[in-house]
Amino acid sequence: MATITLEHYLVFSAAIFCLGVLTMAIKRNAIGILIGVELVLNAANVNLVAFSRYRTGALDGPIVAVFVILLAAAEAAIAIAIFMNFYNNLATIDVDRGDQLQG
């Protein structure tokens, strides 16, 4: 039976990171960009936990990952509030139309 090594976690994390960056670059919808940011943060969490697992007795990776998850939750709540305000002003969440908010 094959074992899962650190390289497997790193390849998986790199794939998630690339998908997140690609999502942020391609999407024009604000919610899509937020999903891309969450993918990038989750890729960082996978790296933190994977490196911590392969270092014996280290708990710093999962502890920092919990703080990143808390940061992502707060960021999502604030971003959704901003998007709702954006939608109330422009009736769209297309980020390319944000320049119309300037005086």
C-alpha cells in the first residue's frame, strides 16, 4: 500500500494555490474573487499542517492554521458586507464597475 508523503501534500497545496490565483485573475464577480482568496488561504493551511505533521511533535502549524481560518472568516464577513453595499449602490457586483463609485 502506498503511503502519503510530504510531496503529495505539497503538490495538492500547489494545485489549490494555482486554482485560487487563477480564479482571482479570471473572475470579474466579487464573490468569485473572494472564493479565490479563500482557496489561496486554504492552500497555505495545507502547507502549514503538512509541514507540522512531518516535524515530530510540532503543534505550531495547526495553531497558525486555526488563526488563518479565523482570519478568513472575518475577512469573508467584512467582504460580504462591502459587496452588499456595492450592490446597493450599483445593482451589480462586477468589480470592473467599481470605478463609478468615485466622485
